[in-house]
Amino acid sequence: DIQMTQSPSSLSASVGDRVTITCRASQSISRYLNWYQQKPGKAPKLLIYAASSLQSGVPSRFSGSGSGTDFTLTISSLQPEDFAAYSCQQSSSIQITFGQGTRLEIK
Amino acid sequence: QVQLVQSGAEVKKPGASVKVSCKASGYTFTSYDINWVRQATGQGLEWMGWMNPNSGNTGYAQKFQGRVAMTRNTSISTAYMELSSLRSEDTALYYCARLSHRDYYYYYMDVWGKGTTVTVSS
């Protein structure tokens, strides 16, 4: 299976900060990389697909980049509603795998 | 609106089986694969497998091979996930999710159910 490793595992930041979360694949996955946001007690919500395409309705402060093995999710200016967990997911292999998640907390 | 509605919480004993349902509405059920993902408390998301509602074809994560079965009833737009030989480590929140695509090239889960809690306890 393709292993997906996120860093950091947790992150403290303030409203207005620029935040970057990294996801690394154990082998090249081209741009078959998606990002999800999950708030406590809620289902995951798709933010970014195909590494950099913004899902409809998602604020433009969210952006994704990368290809091959290294990817980033950036939030340009944190808003109070952005404090949540973020997970990457690869769809390159028929065996889908997720990263372990990054918890974004208020400083 | 497009939504997936899952069945209610389950409590099972070790060794038993559980069957979770996922009813689709607001779109053509047979046009999108359904994936199942689980999450233990405080843990990350774990993909379990997929099912094509049109053909009934399935694909399972190696970890669950032989223990999971994903089926559907197209007449009521409902997908099912059955997990057998339950153990305490299977205690988790189980989600169904619709698999969408861009140009049949990039695939992503764009609609999720709210989750079904499965508790395995003696």
C-alpha cells in the first residue's frame, strides 16, 4: 500500500495566520491527492481534489499544490471556522489510503 | 439535495456481524461508486473498500478481505456494508461516501454520510 505521511501531526496557530500542512507519499502518486477537513463530530468535507483543484463552495483561502510525492495544503489567512483536523488521501492506487491527519488548534 | 443517510448506531458482541446501510438521494444512485471509511475515536480515517452500485463490483482493502461485504439494493438506492467476526478493535464510526471524478481521471469523495457508530463489546 502507498503510505501517506502528514506533518505536523498537530499545529497551533492564530486567526489571520498563514498555515501550511504537508503530505508525503511513499511513492509517486502524480496529482492523485485530495484534502479533507473534519470538525469534531462531523463527517469529512472535501476541500481540494487533484492536488490543487478547489471543490465548489470552498473558500479561496484554501489552496493545494504539489505532485509526485510531496504535497501541501495552505490556508492563507486562518478564520475561526478553520480550526479542525485535515487529512490527505491518495487515489493513485486502487487501495486508497489516508494520511494520519493534522489537528489545527487555536493558539 | 444530494445526501447519504446512514442507519443508526449498533452495539455488537465480539464474533458477531454488523450490517450498516447508506441510502442515497438527490442523484442517480447507480452513477457513482460508494466507498466505506471508518474512524476509531481519536484516530485517522481508514478506507475499507468500494462498491459500484450499477454492476455490484467491489474492491476491498487488504486488511478487511474475507471479513467485509459491500452490497446494494438499487430499487431503494441503498448501499450496505457488512463486517463479520467483529472484535473490539472494530469499534469505530463508519462512513459511506460517494466517489466522484473529474474526467474519469481524478477521483475523490465529495458527499459523505453522517456516520454510524458501531460498538463491539462483550
